[in-house]
Amino acid sequence: MRIKLLKEKFIQRLLPVYDAMEAESFFYLALEQWQQLKRIDLALQPELEFSEVQLLQWERLQLDLLQQQPIQYLLGQTEFCGLKFEVTPSTLIPRPETEELVSLIVKEHPQFTGRLLDIGTGSGCIAISLAHQLPNAQVTAIDVSPEALVIASKNAIQNNVEVVFVLEDILQTEELTASYDIIVSNPPYVRELEKEEIQSNVLEYEPHLALFVSDDDPLLFYRKIAQLAKKSLLPNGQLYFEINQYLGKETVELLLDLNFTEIQLLKDFYGNDRMVCCVFRL
């Protein structure tokens, strides 16, 4: 089958579940990864033929996408901050909003040479991106999932950066083992009551351990991490969070109660409250 016809059939088949633009984006993501071809190549080689084996691979992808399995898991990788990351159902798929958190830290600390800790690293996207953009930083990353840390370690090697990965349940931690200039975290923050807002491909396939918190105590991780940060941040150290867009005010109040200062509540590119940064002074 010629590439142009394959694209038309691929998009048409996905239209009951996805809009045409999203279906087309899936096609080009797979085309680049599997055949190392880009959009321009389709225009330059419209008569290019695919083999029966290749067509079977595309058929499998379409069937899985119709089940709303995330394209990132099906291809086994995604892009974040310009880097390639392996992702599996053991790790959350990195979001564009989280790229803004990384950009904020780099913007505020362009020549950073200190110690930085990422809590709840998952695929390692935050820690590895910061290690890449701040090459003189000493970066450590914690996660409770052994499976996630295996993936994160692979991603660090693939992106040629050094990150120390630690298996640890932050909720069971009484004290961090080192001091840091910066602590950053994108912890679980989606309340159970918000599940109806979550797309089914996220709800059914991404790890709930990394997504959800109880309605009764949605700031559980923020409180615990902030308490640990008070003990472990060096003088004038900074704490950065990605937050639940509906709990910005509550997150700021929690940090005020714990005596953090210079608290900033920042919006993402969608206009939602999404980041908090603050300082702890002794």
C-alpha cells in the first residue's frame, strides 16, 4: 500500500474516536519512529510502498488506538523539553504543563551549580531535563515505584545525563538524607471527585498511584514534602510544585502556615493555576 493511501485510511478509521487533526498527529508520530520518515517525506515520496509486515504493524496500532490506549505507550516513548523519554504504563506520560515547571526553574537559576531533588520522578522527565539544561547541577530523584525508576534510569542514560535515583516512599520518610538548594515535585494531585474530568485514555491506562489522592486530604503530598523541605533546604533554598488547578489558594495557605515566604502562584499556558514556588528562610 502506498504511503499516501495508508495515511488516508489510517485517519478515516480513527475518526469515530479522534478528530482528524489528532489522528493525523498519531500517524506522523508512528511514521517517524517506525520508518524514520517525516511529514515532508510523504510529500516528496507519495508513491512509497509499505510491506505486508509493516501494514500489520499499522493495523495493530489502529486497533489499539481505537481502544483509546495512549499513543505514547504504544510507541514506547514521548518527547519532553526536546528530549526523548521511554514511557510505560508504570510511568505517567509527561505533560506540556510540566515543561513549564522545568522552564521556570531554568529561567530563575540559569547558572545553577547546587544540589537539586526531584520527588516523585516517574519517567525522570523533570530531573533529567533539569540535569540536561543545568549541566553543573547535582540532581537526585526519588520515586516509590521500582518499575518507574528502571525506566527513569534508562532515560538518564539515553539522554547522557547523571542523576542519582533513589527508591523511597516519601510519605514514610521522616527526614531526607541530604540538604538541597532546590526541591521540585509534581506529586499526585487529582482528587477522586475529579475523575469524571479525566479522559478515558488517562483513566484506564496511566498509573493511578501517580495520579490520584483522596478527596479527604488532597494536599497530603504537598504537606509532607513541604515539611521535609523545611528540614532539608539550604539557606534561601527554594521549593517548586506543580499543583491541582483547583487548589491553588489552598496550596498557598498550606505553605504560609509552614512559614514559607515569597510564595508565587503561577498559571500555565491554558490560564490555570499550575505552579507554586516559594522560599524557606531559617
